Amino acid sequence: MTVTNMAKIDKPTVRRINMKTLKSYFATIICGLFVFCSIQCASSPEKKEDAAPKAPAAQIIRMHYIGSVSPSEVTIAPGTTVVWVNNSRATLEIQFEGKQVTTACKSPVHFVLDEKGSFISDRIPQGSVASLCFVEKGEFNYVARKAWGAWSGSGGGMPRREKIEEFKGMVIVK
């Protein structure tokens, strides 16, 4: 090979990329990644669950005519509504002992605030329900009182209750 033949060998073509073109490529890649991540995050199942939170369930407590509460102890999360069903043969009243319920979700049924700012039930007729949504954490002991028999008077005397029974339960909010 002669020197003249070597001059005819093609040299690799080097393409120079200027800084403006490099910035343009970089910006395109970043925008593409952003769009890709946005689409993936929007279709993720975790986001759909967060968008529609589940409503807390209600806990049902039955007051039986035999003078028992079933279940007598319940453990619930804050925001859960406890529903007492009066399956007894009498009118009931529920009162909390010890720690008092002073905060509740809106619209309690058959519960009112007493003069101290604590929730107590009014009279719960036979076959009716009372409900209270618990917000505060803690252990709430309650007593349900019912009157067996009606008020009876004896010829102008003061009325008296023939037989009063009470049974106890507990709501634990964790």
C-alpha cells in the first residue's frame, strides 16, 4: 500500500452535538418520564382506595327480654356507630358510668346531652333502637336499666316500680 492509497481510506464521521441540542434531548426525556409516572400513579389501585374511603361499620348490641346484653363487650375503631336494639319487653335507659362520652358524630338516636355535657339516652321504647357514634378513644362502661311492669299506684299513693333490673356492658374504642 502506498501513501496515496491510505489517504483514500474513509475516516469515521464524527458528528458533533452542540449544547442546545443536548438540552433539548434532556428536556424531552424528563417530560416523557414525568408523563409516564403520572399515568402509572393515576392508575394505581392504592390511589383508588384512598379516593373513596370506606365508611366505618356499625356494631349492634341487643338488649334481651331476659335481662342480658349481647355482646356485653365490644371493641371498635373511632368513628364507629354502636346501635343498641331494645328486644326487651320494657322501655330502656342507657347511662355511662366512669368515663363519659362527651363527643360523638352527628345525629345520635335516642341520646341527648345532660347538664354536664355527657351523652345519656332518653327512654328507648320496646322494639326501638338507640345509636351513638364514638369518636373518643377509651373504655366506656354503661348500664342499661329497664322497668319490668308498669308504674303502679295503690289508691292515691305515690307510684312505685314493681321490679327494676339493670345490666351492664362496655364499649372499648381503640
